[in-house]
Amino acid sequence: MKYRLLIVSLFASFLSFSQGYVTDMSVSKSELEQTIYSKDSTAEALVIYDYGNSFVNNKTFWLNSQFKQKIKILKPEGIDRGEFEVILYKGKSSTEKIEDIKGTTYNLEDDKVVKTYLTKKAIFREENEKYTRVKFVLPNVKVGSIVTISYEKQSRFMAKFQPWYFQGDDPVLYSEYNTSIPGNYEYHIKLVGGIPFDTHDVSLKKNCLETGRGASADCSVSKYIMKNIPAYKSEDFTTTSLNYSSRVEYEMSVFHGFDGRVDKITKTWKDADHELKADSEFGKQLSKSSLAKNILPQSITSIPDQLERAKAIYRFVLDNYTWNGKSERYDVSVKDLIKEKVGSVFEINLLLENLLSSEGLKVYPILMSTRENGFATKVYPVLTDFNYVILKTTIDGKHYFLDATDKYYTFGELPFRALNQYGRLIDFEDGSYWEDIVVSNYSGRTHRVQLSSFTDDEFTGTIQSRYTGYHSHKPKKQYDENPSSYLENKTNTLSDISIDNFEVVDFDVSNHNFNEKFDVNIDPEFIGNKIYLNPFLIKFFEENPFKLQERTYPIDFGYKNVYNYSMQIKIDESLTILETPEKFNYLLPNGAGSLVFNIELKDNLLTLYFKVKFNLPIYLPEYYPYLKIFMDKVVELQNNTVIVLEKK
């Protein structure tokens, strides 16, 4: 009976974090006894309580933001959660302040709760021209500790109200953010992330802010609460965490002064278009016949077919001008690019716009934010969000997106960095609008293996490989830059087989695909007279890239994918087939993807066919558990499939 009681006690203790946590800064003995978070056994630390409150002080008129946090340390890697850092920005006439810093470390020693307090000696300041970095390190932090911290930040910078990050590197049991915003401050409020609020209350507080002359303002009071928030853990096939980590942000749109003045802070898109048109580094660089004059050779301008002429102009820019790796919209000069032959993405693609326009094509620039830069804000214009530009043109009713910064991309292909869902198409005549950036074609890899003979305990044959679309760019670049190194890398990668007579077929950097073929010799595994052969000489996925227990953000491949693998083995009189794998098919929900594995023997020819297809460029988080199972099947088939033959 004692053992049963012990088990029940441990089980209840194990679950206490997920079922009975307290939403305040008190620390209980039972919380200190916890050793793991049941919903995420990999968690290094757990935020038990996260609280914020931001309001305009009715005496100082400063923005006061109060912070409280309680964190459980679960693993040695989480000990650094006892170190905190706050940035205080400096302005021309004001500097942000931090007040009332308090911190405590709680440990369980000899079955008693022991507190160790943060001292002033453990608070450090690092000064900079633009900001002060304040660091505080809590004492005696170790695995099992709970640390609590609280402080208040005071600021006169109201343009951006204090944001709140619900989601971070650690799971969070409870996060609450309260705001009180006076009515004379109007903000665009931006909610990011796909996790729903458990509570989102809004109310009005009358006369929350008053001046000495009798003027007053009402306040919009909001309460945001999220519970059981998983950690944001980065994984393959995604963009920056800025796109998906759950948070609330603010951008001031209008300020109403108590004296009656109104300052319009945020522009409309009509305002932004006007600003861009007058911009010497953007609008003034577009569709200028003087810039495009005498650049294109007659061999291009005389091409009668408009599409072929456009392709030739695109290739001309790729061949004659080099991207310097810079993408921000500043110091843009197409004239300098023409002279120096090296320039930024804005200079190169605006030159392409000028050349295409000079040949009668209608071309529009599209301002974009790259995958690493995050999504551009759609709610209101923030021109600093955009760090890239591409072009759109329409020829014979078909739309093409263009970017002339990489010679290994073909006409109508965008670099992978630009596949960030949408951009702002700039049309100075009819007004700008959001343009979806969608890659409709599949990109793929195909490997065809033919084993034609079995001699001296070796299989011999050929492999033909074809890479298309986005899968072709890397091999094209590597082979073009150093063919010997490319072959050496392939030989090292395919270390289980011998490669001879390697050949790249009809290589051209402007082609949409990359084709190669080579002869192979394979030493299968022997046990007695039995031959064990894994038919997957080339694997698409060595392991499942999806390992998280839960993923709250989309799976973003950027484009649709298809992987094909086939093998034919000629079964001559020296071999007998003893065992072949079973056929297998698997579908993702809603036809979003498929896995096909077939094998058949006909006329002494054993044929294996394997196909993996992803029909969407981006999968919502709801697909994640299905994709995990899907990829488990893919990896299992590649690694564990065996054909058993017998040597006569």
C-alpha cells in the first residue's frame, strides 16, 4: 500500500504544472519539487507566470511598463534563465529608466524552501550612444530552482507602445498582458502568431488621464491572457521566427494633443505611393529612357518575339552585372551600376525594369521582405519592412516574376530568399496593391537506377539523375564553379557505391534542369549464398526533419516538391529472388501529399518505383502530426527496404 500511495503522490506532483499552477509570484514547495514539464520533456526551463502591465502615468505622462516573471529551471542548459537583460533607449531629450528591480532565487534544501535575494552588486550597466544595457544575474541558480524577477520600465517614447511576447524559447504556463491606452493616442495593434487568446477583454476607463487645465482623456483598457503556450522551437522548412512567434505589437497612427492639434503619424498607402514616386532612389529610377539608352545590342532589340526578347534582356543583365549581396533600399543608383557593373538588388532589378520598359513591356516593381527579414506589415504602410525588390511583367497573358541577381535561375524564377508569400506591387497610375508570390510548378529530383548485370559478386549498372526547378540551382552552381570538386563531393556522399564515367548532360546555367549520369558498381551484403540489397542507393531524406512534439507555425517549403526514384534489376540465370518488400501507399489529408512504393517482377526484370509528392508549398500547423508520420514512412522505406536474392 505504501508503494501505491507513493506512485499516486508522484503522479499528482508530475501533473501539477499543467493542471494547478498559481497565477502570481508566490513559490510553493510542490513547484520546487517538480523535475520535468509533462507537455514538453525537452524543455530546459518553464515560465510558470509571466505578467505585464503598461499604462501612461497620470502624473508624469510617461509610459510605465511593469514586468513580473516566475521561471522554473529544469535542465543545466536552462540555468542561464537566471540572467536578465533590459535595453533602455536614449533620445535627444530623454532616456528610458528602470526602477524597482527585485529578484529572488528559491531552492529546496533539506526539505525546506530557501530564498536568496538579488543584490545591487549583481546589477550591471553598459552605456552606449544609443542605449543603456542593464543586466542582472540572480544568485544560487541551479537545476530545480525557481527564479522570480520584477521591475518597471519608464519611457517617454510613445510612438511604439510596449509590445508583449507571449511565446519564446521556453514553454509558458500563463502569460498575461494588461494595457491602458489614453484615447488621444491611436495605435495600430498587430497580433502575430496562430495561438488563440484564452482571454481578450476590452473596456473603457473614464478620465484616466487629466491635465491641470481640466482636459482629460478616457483610456482603452485591454487584458490579454494565453495559457499553456508551447516553446517556439526553430525547425527546418520555415522562415524567421518573427513571422510566427505569438506577440502583440503597437504602431502609433494618430496623436491628439490636449491643445487640439492632431499629428498623423502613420501614412496611408496613397501617401506611401506618393513618397515612393518622388523618391530619388526608387521612383526617379524607374522607366527612364535615358538610363536604358544604347545599352542593349541590336542582336537583342531585333528579336521579333516579345517573350524571347524579354528572356534575352534578362540573360543580358545576368551576364553583364553582378549582385553585391546588398538588398536594402538606400544609395540606389542605376547609373552607377551601369558604370561599375556591380550593384545592389534594387539597382540590378531597376535596371532590368528600365531595359524591359524601353522595349515596350509593361513592368511593375514589387517591394518585398525576404524570408529572413519577416513578413511585411499589411495593416498599414511600413516602408522600412521592405528590404528587397522584384519585377512583374505580363507577356501574352502570362505573368512572370523576375529577379536578375543569380545566373543559375531561369526567366520567371525567383530566388528562394524571395519566396515569402507576398509583396507590394507598385503602380503609380492606379495605386499599389498586395501581390501574392506563388510558385505553381513542382521542383523535383529524379533518380533512375538500372542494374544490368551481376558479375564477381558485384552489381553493375547506371544511374541517371535529373534535378528540376529549385532543386537544380545548387548542383548547377557547384558544378559550374568547380566540376572536379562537384564530382569529389558526389563520390564522398555516395560512399557505398563506386562511380565511373561521370557525365553532365547538355549543361547550361540557363536551363531549368540539371542532368547527369554515371556508371556504378555495388557490393551488396552477403550472408552465405544470400544477397541483401537495399535498393535505395540515393536517399532523399536521411532522417525525419520533423522532430518537435508540437509545432505552432507553418511548414514552409517555399515551393511544391516531387521526388522520384526507380530501380530496375536484371535477374539473370545466376540469381534467384527470395524476398521482396511489400507495396505501400500513404496519403496526407485533403490530397496534400502522397507516398507511393511499388515493386514487381516481370520477364526477369525486377522494377521498384518510389515517389514522394508534396502538393503544397506551405502546410498549416494542423498538418504537422500527419507530416511527421508521413516522413517517418519515407525514411523507414529508404533505410530499411531490403531485397533478398540467392546466388545459385
